[in-house]
Amino acid sequence: MSNVDRRPVPQELGGTEQVSSGPALDLLPGKEVSLGERTRVRRLLPTLGRRLVGAWAFVDHYGPDDVTSSSGMQVPPHPHTGLQTVSWLLEGEVHHRDSLGSDVRFRPGELALMTAGHGIAHSEQSPVTHPRYLHGAQLWVALPEAHRETAPAFEHHARLPGFTSDGLTATVLMGSFGGATSPGTAYSALMGTDLDLAAGSSVEVPLEQDFEYAVLAASGSAEVEDVPLDRGAMLYLGTGRRSVRLRAPEAARLLLLGGEPFEERLVMWWNFVGRTGEEIARYTEQWADEDPRFGDVDGYDGPRQPAPPLPPLPLKPRGRER
Ligand code: MN
């Protein structure tokens, strides 16, 4: 998806100031971002309280929305740079097209992973005939300096590895979890896993001590280390944990996201990740000028999505602190 903020605020991300030096339990309630009357999008990252979890730089949770009598998701061609988009559906179907010529429909349980790198454009639409409900998460991963100019790519993985144990069904989207490794290409040490908990289940799952983690309740509610987590909220877990305890009085779907703290400094605005305000301004200009950096999305019937007005970018180039 595209960043649906009409007036997105430039975000400075990265560095280690916000990384907890040990275990934490910080509740991030999320913020509603308006997208018309029908669609409710909750922004979990970045928020005022937290900007990154490992390289995870953006988390939107949308739906479930009844799209029976609407066209559902209609996101015109828009650009990305310097990041990967990880698209994950709990319900519905999405038709993805991009400037590489990809023309793919994906459904729940399937990973749509787009590496923007140097630059890409894509559109996302509910097919004309679509399932009743649309429910999912749009996640972005920041690319480290060594890979942020990589050639754009799109991967569709219809089958993902995972395991079932004690009422938990784990599906690994990115990285490794519990001995299963996703086929999705990752450019930093990170993980993302869907945890489907049966009603009444209580499990303890393994974590990497040097990763920081957060867990989002996408559906149902759960208790994470005894902290109640309602649907649509996220709990930051910090670092230094060997495991986390999960309890689901009712059936719940959680998304566990983690990774090595991301120390590089980033600037993120609208759908772009760069290193300076000047870079962001250049990407915006190139999108407006239909620069070949992004290419054309063949097969999409309609105009491209213009960038919102570029705000003053008080963002000076900053040294990368380590
Ligand atoms: Mn997008």
C-alpha cells in the first residue's frame, strides 16, 4: 500500500537512542489514519513513542472491512525507494502490478515481498470479484546502506514454512523462527512471523537475545508476558529476551516482528526512505517528472498517485553514528 497520510510528517529514524537496553513492555496503541469512511487503517510504526523495531520501519494494520459493496483496496501506482514492502493478508485478495512487469494476485498465507531498492512503482487493487472481507498488514523494512540502491525485485511466495505446536501455528514471513526459515530475501538480520493461537492456548516461544521485538494483535486479543494486548495494538518487547510467553483466552492472530537494532540514520517521508532531506526532495521531483528511476506500471487503468505537498524538510544530512 501507499502511505495514506494526506500530510505525512518527515520522520528521522535509526540510531540506538530508542533501542531498549533490555526487556521492555511498552504498549503502542496505534493511531487511526483516515482513508475514507469505509477503511480504517491503524498506524503502529512509526509513532511518537517508537520509530523502528530492528529494520521494521512502518506497520499499518487495516480491516477487517466488509468490501462486498465497494471496490475494496484501490491504490494507484505510487513509488518507493530504499525499503522492502512486506504485504500480509488475513482475509481478502490483492492484485499487485509493478514497473518490473509483475502481475500477481496474492491471498492469505502468501507473502508478497517487494524490494524497492533504487526505485520502483506499483499498484494494488482488490480484484473486481473479491472476497467479502479485506484484512491485513502492510509492513516496510528499511534497507541498510550497502543494499539500499539494489535493483528492484518482486517475490511472491505462495507457501511459507512454519510449524504447529500446543495450539500455536507459526508461519514465517521473513527471517527465521523456531527452526523454520522464510524464502523471502532479507538484507539485515530480522524476522517476522504470524502466530495463530487457538482459543485457550498458552505457549512460550524462543527469541534472539540481541534482537529487539514487538508483537501486534492483528485479530482477537492475547496476553503477552501477562500484558493484555487488544486487537490493533502493538507491544514493544525490547531486547535481551530468550523467549516470550503468549496466552490466548480466545483465538488470536499475532504478528511478531524483530531484528537487530538498526543503527543507521534514515529519513522517511511518504513512500520514500533515504538518508537526507535532499534525497527525499529529489525522489519526489523524479516521481512528479515521471523519471525512469521508477518506471511505469503497465496494465493499470488510471492516473498515478501524486505525492502530497512536500513539507519543509529541515532534515540536514546527518552522520551515521554507530
Ligand atoms: Mn506501496
